[in-house]
Amino acid sequence: MSSKFSFKNSLYLIALSIVVGAISAILLYGTLKLEEKIEAKMVEMSTSDVFYIVQNSAKAITSLLDQNENFITQIQQNPHLQEAIEEHLSVLLTANIKYAYLLYRDARGTFRFLADASPPAEKALLNQKLDVTNPEWNALYEEKIPLTIRHDFLKELSISYLVPIFQHTEVALVLAIDFSIEKVQNINTTISFMKIALLVTMAIIVLFFFILIIQTVRYIVAKKTAYIDKLTDVYNRNYLQELQEFINLNDYALAVLDIDHFKKVNDTYGHHVGDTILKEVAAIILVNTRKKDDIVIRYGGEEFVILSKIKRNDQAAPLNIFERIFTSIQSHAFSISPTETIQVTVSMGVNLTPSQSRGFSDAFKLADIALYHAKHKGRNAIEIYEENKKSHKHSQLSIGEINAAIEEGRVVCYFQQIVHAPSGKVSHYEALLRIIDTNGAIITPSKILPAIKGTFVLRNITKRVLEICHRTLCEHPALHLNVNLNPQDITNDSILTLLTQYAKEDNIAQRIGLEIIESEDIMHLPSAKENLLFLKNLGYTLFIDDFGTGYSNFVYLTQIQTDFIKIDGDIIKTIVEDKVSLAVVKSIVNFAKEANINVVAEYVSNEEIYEVVVSLGIEYAQGHYFSIPKSSPV
């Protein structure tokens, strides 16, 4: 915990440095602005009278000149006029106004003296060049207004004040004075000290900040090195011990993975092979997890902890990630030499609801319990932890219970007749999913499917049903069976592979009808349409199940070339007394006849419904009127 505390302290110090630096910068900015305001006020107080006097002098000089003759020529040719102007200028000189002179700008843009009130030793000659470096002097000729040019020195403000003298609306001469304003010494000293102090403070803070950043980065790098397992390049147990209290268990599902018989691998092939297997297992886990969302930790030896993030729009993602890791390791060939490989299996314990535990340790214990059960059952398995609950006929099965039923062979099929309606003879059967619970009770799909929707368990249960149907068809060569598939199955590669394998066998695909539940999901999946056409070309018969309610799309039926429509039972069971239901059925039947699609009526539960079905020309019917689902088709 001390390292964590020091890390926090580093962050606090960085934040404090930023705050203090910002305050110092604000104070420095304020000091500079204060200095500007003081100087502006000093200039205003000191120059207002000077500017007024100089402007009056400019008017006086103008009055000495003849407006009808060139001002510059007059002064150049008349020494007495030059002396009179210099007398006017000398009146301006004071302790602060050091220089006063009259200038003109020649054709080359050079400023030259016409009169200078300076002492004889410093006095400029007539037409002597004045070196001007500031471009603002030339702006006077365009703007035609008095111009102030400031020169800021440490102890005084030096100002050049330029007043234009006009001849016929154009600037002919420039009356210029240079004067200085001494700064108030105390204010100047205080402000200078404040600026220096603030600059030094900011320099120290910046230096401290950079040192702190460097140290923090070094600390983080060192801690990261301490958190990473050198062999597998995933997090190690130190990471978990130090940061587990910051992990929000509401955001994750937790799995514990253990490599089966790892000690035997080490003993047989050597520790170098064991290390290679650990690295490859870790690499497989990383490939199958999401870098930004999931956390992988080597907990110790051959055991890994995986925290997979739960997202609102995909609650089943963690379980599918765990299963993907499991199957990827199963199918991977692990090298033990340049020419030899071995297969390795793992056992996994999963806690899908760690947030229900008081802390990470408790959540981990539950996943570890599930791992123990997976090993106890023979290893090479995923076990999902479930709280012990007394089962009753109204409760749904949990994912763990369903997964256990698959592994223990308690998934079975019951079979219900589908009859040729006009003759009443059996045409084929629908295989219906059932699970036998640990108490021997028969569980129907409504209590099975909701818990596993979107998970790999649903795929596994579909494969199990297909296997049962395949075996049944092999045992009864004249039998025809329907199997229910959902949108997830239609786009699942392993399901498609299994159906492709069955289609290669003689007279199997031709006796299997694939019932697809009508839904918006399957209509909007481009791959689903392609896969259904692929399966039809393999010889399978396509049925659209539960048609007539929800998302009914007649155009889609023709696109996938469906062979049968099964009208939803909720409509069929009310066609005797409900005119709307009867009208819906009639419209479906009429469409089906035009599209050359066969129709099956579900939920035919009595003779009255059966007679209406026959009268409407519906070819096939299914329901308790003919038979209830049985454990064997014969």
C-alpha cells in the first residue's frame, strides 16, 4: 500500500505544482499589467501640458512662415528665420525636455535638420541627416496627426513627440521633442522585485514539475515492470494484490483458468516446454480478449485470472470470450520440439456475477469453486458458478444448469406429429428441445432459452439437438424431422459445418426440415439470407416458423425460397371465434398458394379448429388434436 500512497502523492504534487504555477503566472501577469497602468498614468500626468505647449509652438512656427512659398526653402535660405525658430524651440527645453528640433523629409525619405535648440556643442547643422530607425516616423506623413513614440528604460520613460506642420494640407515639417519621465523609484523597485521573485518562483516550479514528472514516469515504468509477468507478458499477482480494490466488480465477469495436468507436462517434457506452453496459452488468451476492456492476470503457476468487461449492449460477450479462449486452446497444437506437438486442455471456473460478492477475494473464491467442479468432472470443461437454489416447475434454468445438462447428457428431444391435413396421415415430426433436470422433471424451451440467448451455450445445445436428430434419422430411414434454429445458429460456422457434414451423407439433408423463427434480426442479417440459400441447395427443407405475428415479410419468403410457412399458433387457436384471425390466416394462405409455398397450421387443439383449417385449404397441421410431444417418434 505504501507504493500506492507514494503514487498518489506524486499525482497530488504534480497537481499542486500546476496550481501554484498557474497562480504565479496570474500574479506575474497582474504585476505586468499594474506596471503598465502606473506607467500609463505617469505618462498621462506628465505629458498633457507638454503636448499642449509643443502644439502651440508648432502653430507659432507656422505663423513665421509664408504659406505661399516652400517652408523648407524659406528656412534654408533665411538664417534669421532659422534663429527665430530656434528661439521658439529653446523655450521648450526644460530639465525633462532635453531636445527640440525642426525636421523635414527629403525626396529619398531621409529626415534632415532645419533648426535645433540644442547647446552649441551638441547642435546639429542645417540639412544634417537624422538617423531614424523607427518606421513610425514615416507614418506621421500618412496619418497627419501628432505621434508619440515611447522608449522604455529601466529608470525612466523616454518619449519622442512629433507634431506635423502643414502647408496646403500636406505635412511639410516635423516639430520633434525628446523628453523623459523619471519613474517613481519605490514603485519601480517594488514592481521589479515582484517580477523577479515571481519569475524565479515559476522557474523553480517548472524545474520541480519536470523533475516530478520524470520521477513519476520512472515510478510508473518501474511499477509496470513489477506488475508484468516476465514469462507470459500478462499482469502478475502483484497487480491484482495492489489494485484489486479499484476494480469495479459491477463491470466484469470473472474466470479462473487452469492448465490441465501441467505438472505432468513439466515432468515429462521439461520445464522449458512448460514455459513455452504457458507463453502460448497466455498469447491465446490475449488474442481472444479485448485489449482495452479485459484484464488478464497470471495468478500463479499454470493458473490465469480473466476479468472480462460486461457491456450494456452485449451482456453475453464475457461468456462467449471465455468459451472462445477454451476452444482456441483445445484446437491449438503446442510445440514440444521442432517436429513434435501436443494437445493441451484447460479447465475454467466462471463467476458471471462477481458484483454480488463483498469484494474481489470473495468473487474469486466462487470462480475457484466452479473451477474445482470442472476439474472434479474430469477437467477440460467450463463450469459456471451458480448459487444453490431449489428448483420448481415455474423457475427458469440458469446458464450453469443448462451447461451441466449438456455435459451430462440430459438434453433430449421430444417429437410431435405434423400431419397432412386433408387425410390426417403423419407427414413428418418436429423435434422439440427438452432438458431433464436433476430431479427427473421435463423442462421446456421457455425455461431454457432466455438464459442462454446470445451465448455459446445456445450454440452447444443446438448442436446437441442436431446430433440427436441425426442419430434418430439414421435409426429410422423413412422418418422426416424438423429442427428449430435461431438467427444465431444460422450465422454460426460450427452449426453450418455440422449441417454440411450431414448433407454429405446419403438421404439425410432431404429428410431434415430447418425451422427458422421469423424475426427482424434474421431479416436484416445479410449473411443469414446467404446461409439459408446455401442450406437449401444442400437439400434441406426450409420452414419459417411462427409466421403472422411480429415482423411478417412476404418478400423475404420469396428471396430465401422457403418451402413451408408455419402460421403462428396464437392466430390459429382463435380462428373459430375471431374474424380478424381468420382474415389474417386467409391472406397468408392465399399468398402461399400464389408463391407455391406449403402452409402448416400450429396449435390445432380441437376438431372445430381442424375443420376450419381444412376448409381454408391448409395442407398441413400440428397440435394436440393429433398428438402430444413424445420421447420417441415411433
